[in-house]
Amino acid sequence: MKKKAFIGTALLGLSTIAVAQSSVTLAGIVDLAMRHTQNSSGSQNSAVSGGNSTSRIILRGTEDIGDGLKAGFWLESTVQADTGVGGATTTTPANQLWDRAAYVSLASPLGEVRLGRDYTPGFRAIAASDPFAYVGVGGIANTFNAASSTAFNRAFGTATTTFARSNNSLQYFTPATLGGFYGILMAAPSEGANAQGSYRHRAARLGYASGPVDISATAATTRIEAANADFKVNVLAGSYQFDKVKLTASAAQTSYLTSRHTNMLLGAIVKVGAGDIKASYVRTNQQGSNAAGVSIDDNDANSVALGYVYNLSKRSAVYTTVAHISNKGKATYAVPGGPAGIAGGSSSTGYEFGLRHSF
């Protein structure tokens, strides 16, 4: 009996040590909505994944290795909840399981270093300023895409861009002990292949966050080796939190060769009981010329969105959003999920309602 008790106590002690030193967590989000969209090509009803937050599976872990050091990893994969298919879009490579993030990290009192695929500093700023978190019919992502933006199309074509994420990256995050000031540095080699996110990318973000204020500036370049030119991104973003109202704003400019694209956003999130009212206005402006030398100055757009999220619990919420994009000139920005072939200068409208559950 004494021997059994000793073995049991020893195993319990080992278990406690293991839990204290390291942990591995499986988490994620499942988000599914019903969407209706309409543009110059007609209307369409669909079930869509990620109307409020991208559906995903996350596998993460940390280990306390002593002396203030923590090692960790993060693997994150998109899931199309309406079909069960993995991957973010049709352009995601078939063998890219962890399309959202795949990195290892080492954190200390001096900051954190990450190696692998992760969000770019500029995208972090833009997504944080968008009340709709860059997704759904109201997300600012609707005006950042190669299908409608000349600068994006000329730089990347149909290949995965470095706007939101970068492969092969080395990142440094400053510690949270700088009196509210913070910074992120990112560098990634091209590895000799300008395709599917593997480009030479450099980015830096500097900001200040204290109390109700958060403001930052970001500059980034991606080398397009075939053209011996840089795709450039500059972002100024910020927010101010009142009692129950959060106001956000951002100005993001992307440029490539003779094409320039600027998005200016004003947003608000209003806390009402167990829910949030969300609203945004986005002004999209293109300047310069396309590859043929034709002016794109008139190919602009205005976007408005209004939504409501009601939290059923800490993990579950229902939501609804309506959005409208008004194009000018030959611009073809559109609410996602609509019929293809929208006419230049026409409008696009969509609304959706859905359920989101986190685990």
C-alpha cells in the first residue's frame, strides 16, 4: 500500500510539473452566415463561412523554460464552415494546411521573436481599425483586392500577396514595459520565388497605446523581383475608447510603379447591453495609371456598413450586417459572394445574418 501511494504521489508530482512548465491548446472559431448580395450582374443567395470572424482551427503551445524565457508555437488554419474545405481562398496552395499562421516563438523580458508565417505589421493596424475585423459584407477587405485595385493586380496578379501575411518571416515585438510605446519589425527573404506569399518583405510599425488611446504608423515594402520594383504600404491607424463607444480611423496607401491606391476608414463600435452596434465608412481612391498608361484617377469607391452583434454567451453570438459599395469610373469593388462580372462604376449591396461560436 505504501509503495502504491508513493508511486501515485510521484506521478501526480510529475503531472503537476508538466502542466506548470508547458501547455498545448486546441482552439478555434466556427462562423456561418446566410448572405444575400446584389450587383449589376444580378443577385445571389449563399451560405458563407466567416461573416463575423474567420472560421479557423488553432493549435498553440507554450513552455516556460526558466529565467523569464518562454518558447511557443502557433498553427492556425482556415476552415470553410459551409463546406468543410480547408484554406482561405481558391488561390491558397493545396498543400498549405496552416494558411493563417505557422510560427515558433521565444519571448523574454526584452521582447518576443517569431519565425514563420504570420500577420504583417501593416495588416494588424488596418484590421484593428476596422469595426468588422476585415471580414464579411462590411469588412474593409472588400476594397483591398487584386480584382479591383490596380496596384494590387499589377504587383501580385492572382498570386497570394504579402499584404495580410508573409511567409518565411523573422519578427520582433517590443516588450510591454515601454510606457505605452510599442513596435514590430518584420523581415522575410524571397527564397528566389515571387509566388504565393514568398517575397522579400520588410516592415516596421511604431505605436503608442495607453488608456483609451491607441495610435500607430507602419511602413512596408515587398520586392517584386521580375519588375525590379517595390510594392509599398504605408498605414496610419488609431482608436479612442470612450465609456461605451469606440471610435476608429485609418489611412492606408499602397503603391506599385505608376499605380496608387488609398483607403480611408472611419468606424465606430457602440456597446448596447449584451451587444455591439458597428458602423464604418470607407473612401477608396485610386491615382496614377495602369500598365497600359491609362489613367485610373476616376476609379474610386465609397463604402458604408452597419451591423449588430448580440452575445448569447462568452463563446457564442448572433449577428447581422448590411453593406453598400458605390463605384465610380471603371471601379468594380464589390460585396463578396455576388454574381461575377460587375460593371465598372456600378454599385454592390449585401446583407447577412449568422452565428459564431468560439471554442
